[in-house]
Amino acid sequence: MIGAFYQPIAVEIDTDVLTSLPDREISAGLAEVVKYGLIMDDDFFKWCEDNAHGLRTRDPALLTQAIRRSCEFKAEVVSQDEREGGLRAILNLGHTFGHAIEAGMGYGQWLHGEAVGCGMVLAAALSEKVCDLPSASVTRVKNVVQAIGCPTTAPALDGFEQWMTLMRGDKKTQAGEIKFVLMPKIGQAIVRSAPADAVQAVLKAHCDITDTKAA
Ligand SMILES: [Zn+2]
């Protein structure tokens, strides 16, 4: 029923806006585009890998296609969510770690998309530990995030405890248990919790946390 209200998606890109946006804003926006490939469509992820340079350098045809596909993916998730419920949470890939970065650094220091891009690298590393994402796939995620111009190394913040406190504030947290969007493989997403030691190992590997008081 609700699906009947979806209109065909028309995307127009104002090229003046695209040329005036700072590089960081373009990179941040592309992180959310890559996200759709990771959670829904491995072919689209491959397309992002193949076109990362053109996207980052604002090729209008590529950006138009990237934005149109992203809108289609989002509409698909939302419409499926109306029928089955819960699916919408996968749109938060990279956001549990990302929101911690944004809040921990002070809002505005990292752009939202930059934090999400970095967060997707951490989510991929955690996926390798808890749901068998192949390490080659983790490398692909890191490489594409780097190629679109987003950071791949996270800030240490005030150590593991602050990371956990900030992530516990995420809206997906249930009964104090942090829920992560993870990938058993590229193009597929699940929402689940992860053992604290796996989370800590990922943070240690990606943000130079030397503070071991929580270990
Ligand atoms: Zn976002």
C-alpha cells in the first residue's frame, strides 16, 4: 500500500553546487553512497571501487548515477521496512562508530560522512572478527574509503571506555547492549551485538589506543 505512493525517482544535479562544494563535503557524501553497495549490492560496491577517482573528482555523469542509485536503494530499504520492519537499521552501517567519532571529537570537527566512512572501515574489521567477512573484503572497504578521500584511521578519543560510553548512546542500543551493523559479506548487512574484546581489538588496531585500563 505504502509502496504505491513512491514516485519514480528523478535526480537533477546542480553542477554549480558540485563545483562550489569543498572537497571534504564531496568525500563525506560519497561515504554514504559506498554504504549502499556494502549493505545491499556487491555489484554497486564494485562500481564505486572502479569509479572512485571519477566520483571524487566530480564527474557529473558518475555523480548523477551515484545519487540516483542511492535514492533507489534507500526507497527500497524503506519500503521493505514498512512491510517487514527493522530493515531500516542497516542504513546505519558505520554510524555506531561514526557517531562516537563525531561526538567524541566535538561536532563539526569531522563531517558526518567522514566519520561514517571511517566507521565503515571499523565495522568491516569487526565483521571479520564476528561474522567471517573475508580479510580481503576488509581491505577493499578500507581502500575504497581512502580512494573517495575519507579518513581510515579513527581518533583514539579518551580511550576504549570513552568509545564504549559514546557508542552505548547509539539509538540501536538495547538493554545496554550495543548493536552494530555488520557484513557477513559485501552487499549483505545484519544487525547484532559483538563481544567487547572484539570491539576493543578493532579499536586498538585502527586508532592507536594504548590505554589498556579497560582490558
Ligand atoms: Zn549518515
